[in-house]
Amino acid sequence: MWVALAVALAFFAAPTFAQSTYFYQDHDVFVGSYTVSALPAAGIAGRRAIVTDQVTSCPQNGSSAFTGGGSVKCPAFDNGAAWAAE
């Protein structure tokens, strides 16, 4: 019984990485925060991230023109080919 409890508690432990949260009606989705240069390689469509160092205001929806070096935070998604503005 104690092993099952320990496993259950470990499963629900709080993540230890930097994250942002999108709030949806039924649940929360945790999303990683990255500088433009640290974004993981694109190619897994549907992933979400927060770009933390965009130079100007967020690009238009669907644009993949992120420019690092600033302090603007923008939501992004992996469209399977590149990280694009959300």
C-alpha cells in the first residue's frame, strides 16, 4: 500500500522546470518558456511554448518570424516545420 501511495505522490509532484500556464475550462496545460535560440528543434506539430525574448511585439498569427534579444513574451506553436506565432 505504501509503495502505491509513494508512486501516486511522485506522479503528481510539481514539475521542476520553468513553465507558463494556459488556462482552459477543464484543465491547465503547462508550457515551457524558452529564448528564441533555445527553442527545441521544430518538427513535432502541436507543441506549444512561450518565447521569452522577442525583440518587438509578437508576430502575426502563423508567422514564424521570431527575433531574439528582447524582453517581449509571445506564445508559439510547432506547426511541424517551424515554430510559429500563436
